[in-house]
Amino acid sequence: MRAFTDWTPAPPASPLNAPPAVGRGARPGTPAARADRANRATGSSPAPDRSGSWPTRHIRSLVWLAPLLLVAGVINVVNLAGTPQRIDDEGTYTAQAWAVDTLGELAHYTYWYDHPPLGWIQIAGYAQVTGAFERYDVSVIAAREAMVVAALISTGLVFWLCRRLRLGRPAAALAAGLFALSPLAIQYHRTVYLDNVATVWLLLALILATARHRQLAGFAASAACLGVAVLSKETYLLAIVPVAWVMIRQSHPSTRRYTLAVAGSVLGLIGISYLLLATVKGELFPGPDRVSLMGGVAFQLGGRASSGLATEAGSQISRTLSQWWHLDPVFITLGLLCAVIGIGIRRVRPFAVIVVALVLFMFRPGGYLPVPYVIMLLPLAAVAVAGVAHAAVERLRAGAGIRRAQGVAGILVLLAGGVVAVPVWGSLYAGQLTADLDRPSVEAQQWVARNVGKDQRLLVDDAMWVDLVRSGFARENVIWYYKLDTDSQVIAQSPNGWKDSDWIITTDSMRTFPDQFPQVKAAIANSTVVASFGSGQQRVDVRQIHAEGLAAGERADRALRTERAAVGAELAANPRLTLTPSARAQLRAGQVDSRVMLALAQQVMQTTLTITDFPAEDGTDGTYRRSALVTAVDGRPAVTGTDAARRITAWTSGLTGPFGHPAVTAADNGMTITYPLGEPENLLDPSLSKGTR
């Protein structure tokens, strides 16, 4: 417990460091020294850390902080690509950062001032310096790496902030540990949210606001950092309250008006720079067929749909709160409790008050609650917990009476929270460090890149946008589904709306909010699933759009399957074709691609073939097969390197016309012939099916 009374010294004039007479270097026998001894005896005020030189004291802090950073780094990096599953917000910020880095543009679509651009510009800067986009096949993971770096920096800043508030090293380590290691924090720190970038600057602003010397420069730098935080994520404008509060308490009455005026001017100038950007581009005010800053602000303040009521089952706010609670009920309970208690503790009062205020703000009637809103609360709540822990130890050491009882109660609450956290956090860590929730997205993305023609037009979740463009699809042919209903340029490129697209890859976000986007809703309603990956909320479906309508498309599919079944039955009866029972059934059921059947029919006129299977493509339900596994030619095994395998390669390379140019790959027991997606219409003309016997 003695470690909780390690203190960073402060000058006598600082209001945050009462009593004014207590400071480092007080001569024995002076009033300051006597006050210091009395305060240490009663526990009413912290004792300065006089042990060792400046480097020694900071090395001690590093001993506390370094293991936390190491553990936090490992936990955040392990399974970074697996959990959580990518979401469209991540894809949007990643794509915008990629556009800055690769295209030299503020966004991959028209920048419409929905958020200030500084957040993803910083992500782009990190990616450019480190080459992150080149190191990952999934671009979102490159941006997640930047989030982990931001989280580790913020962890160190939380520790530093606690020390600037004169909390002991164990208390500072407790705050940093909660901020870095809570499963709730891990979930959101490794997710690509602009809030993670803004948090770094907010913490720097708070630290600089506690400046004890050169306050003019400190406050000006604090305001600049707060301005960067706001231009990284606009919701951090709410943090102006605790930053200003700390400045007011820290500043000397004789210079307060001047220093605060300078800080306010710096913040205002940074905000004006955003207005100037919009003004220079001629996009400050709304106009016909033009985005505008005022339009973006109006959308953020009043254009978003309400999140509903917390008591309303199925509302967005109830789902969001449920998700937060599931991730860490311990930190949420402890943070709220300590925030309420912390209002009575002068040292952490600004942070406690803003936590309570931000929580109450969430429940305003008709308000919108963004999912990453909790990110700004995490460091502030962690500081409140550390402040209560420190105060509890102070009171415990104060001697008998009510103060000691308060200290015992506080310590017991914290210990109870720790006991509960161990099993809860352990089970949540197991999922976060091992579950591959993004596997369906990866598999769907790879399937599309491998099977869909690069000239096809796709409606996609933004989480896949960059990767599909990098795989060879033209930018204008990969459409973030949201834009089909909202972006005038995309709408102009799609005169027939959803009918001008060929495929739609649906994720949970697309399925959850389809009514907001009529064109997307119509595309889903008039499409059929070709391949599906994963289940539940992680499910990703690759759907083919029928421009003529779902009913007409299904009729055409049934007719084609009937034709395939007729030709397949004739082919299955050919004595020169040896089939397994399952392969024979697949032919007769009309499941085999017309091109596969016609290629086999042509070849069995000259030789005998053994077909073991018509393999189903990964992710498909097996009702349509585009591959044939040939295991023998004229009774000879067709394994790699044999004459039979070479004959298959020569045969398929000689195929021309509508069933020419299949891909041939080696399998364990034969050679697999595979045709690409896009079975030609009217291929099964009766004249073509003659001779299959």
C-alpha cells in the first residue's frame, strides 16, 4: 500500500496540488515541512515522492507501465484478423485512408463532410510510413494495426495523466490496465474507428491542461491537441468540458483570463481551418447537386434516425448497450460506480462528472447512439476508478473512524470487481484470441475474386471494397451498397438502378438496414444465393441479381436445369463413361454445368473416361456443379505426371467455342476440370446433344 503514496512533486502555486505549502525540497522546520508531516500522518493529502532523481523516478514508472504495454500489445495483436468480423464502418475508414494514400483523394467516393477527414488522413500516414497496405491481403487489417498502435500510445498517456493528477503508480497502472486490457476495450481498440485516433489527442490535451509551468504554452498546446481530436472525430467536441475544467482549476487567478483566451483562440483557429476547406471548395452551404459542410453537420445533428429507447426490445440503443454489457459487465459497473463516487473526489472530479454526463446524454429522447461512443468513455472511466482506488487507500491509512471505514469499503469493492473480472475476462479473452469471426468475409471475398468476371458489377459491403478493387475489379464496378441510394454520381452511373448490377454480397449490416436503401432492398429481393459462407450474424452471401426479376430468373433456372437433366441422363447412359453412383445421380438431377457435359460428350467419342465426382465449389449448396474430377483415361490412372494426365491437358486445351478454355488442376487422385461462372444461354440445343451416347 505504501506504493500508492508515490507522488510526482508539484509547485506550491498549483490549485490541483493542494495544499499549496506542500512541495518538494521544503526545508526542515519550515511551515511547509510541518504541513507535509501532518498531511502524511493523517492521509489527507499526498506526500511528494522525494526518493531518487528525476530519471530514477521515471524508471520506476516505466517498471509499472512497460509490462502493461507488452501484455496489451500481445493481446491486441493476437488474432487481429479474426475478431471482430469486419464491418462496413471499418471498410469505409480504411477505404478513405487508402484513397488518401493511393489515389491522393480525401475519399474513395465523393467526400460529403460526414466526418472531418483528419482521422483517416492519420491512418493513411501510418500506412504510408509503414507500408501497411502492402503487407496485408485484407486492407482493413492494415488499418487495425494502426488502431493497435493508437491504443498502446493511449495506454501510456492514461498512465501519464494519472501521474499528472498525482495518483500513485499502482493507481495509474490500474487505470492503464483497465483501459488496455478490458475485453470491451480490446474489442473497440482493434476495430477501425476514428474515435481511437481522437482518443490519443484527447489524452494529450488533458495532460497538457495540467501544465504546472509555462502554462501559456501548455494550454495553447492542449487546445491544439483538442482541435486535432475534434477534427479526427467530431463527437470529441464534447470533451471540451473536462479539458476547460482542468485548465480553469490549474491556472492561476492572475493569469487565468489570458491563458484561457489564448487556448480558446487556438481551438477556434483549428476549427476555422475546416470551414476554410469547405469554403475554398465551394461546399460550405448546400446547393443543387452539391455536398456541403452545413449539410453534413445537419445530418449528424438531426438527420440520423433515432436509436430508440433502451427499454424498447430490439431498438438500436438496446442492442448497442447489450453488446457493451456482454463484452465487459465488470468494467461498466465499476466505471459507473466510481464515476459517481469520484464526483466527491476533487482530484478526479472533472473526469467523473463528464463520465456521468456522457452516460446520461446517451439516453436523451430521440437521440442517436453510435456504437463507438463508448471509446471516449473508456479512458475517463479508468481514471475515475484509479482516483477512487487511490482515495480508498488514503482513507484506509488515515487511522480509525469513518475515513478508515470508507477506505475498507472502497478496497473491498475493488477487490470484488477483480475477483469477478478474472473468470469473466478469461472467457471473453478465449473468444477474442481464438475465434475466426472474419473467416466468412475472407472466404466470400476470395470466392468472388476467383469466380466472378472482372467485368461484372458488384454491390458490396464497404469492408470488401479496397480488396476487390485491388484484385482487379474496376472502381466503378465495385459499389458500396449505401451509395446506390445516396450518391448522385453512382446513381447517374446506374440509370436502371439495381438492375445495372450483376452481384450483391450481403453481410449483416446490409441485412439489418435494408429498408433505408430501396435500391439495395430491391437488389436483394431479386437475387438468388449462389454461395454462402458462415452462419448467423457472421454469414456472408454471394447473390446473383436477376435484372428481369426474381420470378423470371427462377423460371429460367428451372428450365435450364430440366434441359441439363435430360442431357445428363443421356450422358450417364454412355458405356464409355464410367461414373460413381453419386456422379451419375448428379448428372441425372441436372446439377452439372452444360459446358462440362458437352466437353465430356465430345471426348468419350474418342476414349473412355472415369469420373469420380463433379465437385461442388466451396460455399455453394451443390445444386450446380462446374467441375469434373477425371480419375482415369482408358482405364489408366490420371494422376499428375502420367500419360493420362497429359492427355487430359491436351484434350482440354484443344476445346474451343462456348465450352472451351476450362481450368485444369491436379487433385489427389486425378485431374479436375473447372469452368468459370457464366453458363451460356441456349447452349443445350438438341442438335448439340446428339452423339452423347
